[in-house]
Amino acid sequence: MKIRLIAVAIALAVAVPVPAAAQARATVPASAMLQASDLGGVTPTPVTDDYWDSLRPPQPCSATPYPSTALVRASRAISVMIGVDNRPTVVVEHVASYRADGAHRYLRELRRAVAACSADDGWTVLATGVAGNESVLLRHREFIDFSGTYKNTYVLTARVGSALVVLADAGWETGNGHEALVRQLSAAAVRRAAVAG
């Protein structure tokens, strides 16, 4: 009798369907990312390695990940090389969806961390409200040893509902990124990222 009850219980457990929403893993849709039409016809490629991790999202002036990292549900990243003033530059975009108020918490953690940075860390807030009320435009200035020069990367972070969009122009090799390009692309990036939030 005991064996039969266990078999019935197993059969019932197997027969109960799991809702599709519970089966599906959270993802950020491709439509949440900048498209070729936003980028002068150049098609971005997915970032599948850790090469741009320092911008996905940026976590300046912290030896450990920000606490909001634990609230990330899904993320997607792309990169694209485009021409600006007849020179190549690399644009990187990262979109993440968060549980609860994770995207809002990330921006709060970012502002606090940058405010506490030392001058040697190279992070500066250039503007807020560039792409909506909850957005921050940053510059990261870093010294490139082999060329003996400084390089500027411009990074926009913005909250769109429960999503966070990061848009960066990292320049090319030792060349600077372009603040104006990040500002120009920010509206399209935020509009598209709304489907993830």
C-alpha cells in the first residue's frame, strides 16, 4: 500500500504542468538594444565574453560588486564599431532587467561611489538628467601605460522602469570616446530599453 501511494504521488507530480512563464528564463529581448537603424546602418554584435565587463554596468570605486548586482534578472550586451570624424570608435550597450527596485538602487550606489572616489580613480559625473530624470553621464579617464597618454570613455547610465541601460563610447585603442555621440544615441537607447523594463 505504501509503494502504491508513493507511485501515485510521483505520477501526480509529473502530470502537473509547469506554467510557461515559470519555465522560461528571464531574458532581455534583442529589440531592447540599439539597432542598425540607430547606428548609421552598422549592425551591432552581441558581447558574449567578459571583455567589456567593467562597463556592464560600471561599478567604479568599489572593490566588490554593488549590492544591487544580486537583483539582476537578465542582461544583454552589444558592441559596434562606427566612424566618428573619419576615425573608428567602439560603442558598447548593456541592458539589464532587475527585480524589485534594483535599477534604482544601482543608480543610488553609483552616485554614492563616484562621490567618494579619489581623483586617482578617474571617474567624474558630467551631467544628470541627460536621458530622463534617473540618468547619469560619466567620464572615465584612465592612463594608458604603453602610450603614455590618458584616454576618456564616456558612459551614460539610465533607469527605464525596472531596467538599466548603459551606453558607452570607449573610443578606439588609445583614442578618446565621444561625449556628443553618447548624448546623441541616449534617446534611442532609453526608448528601446523600455521593453525590458
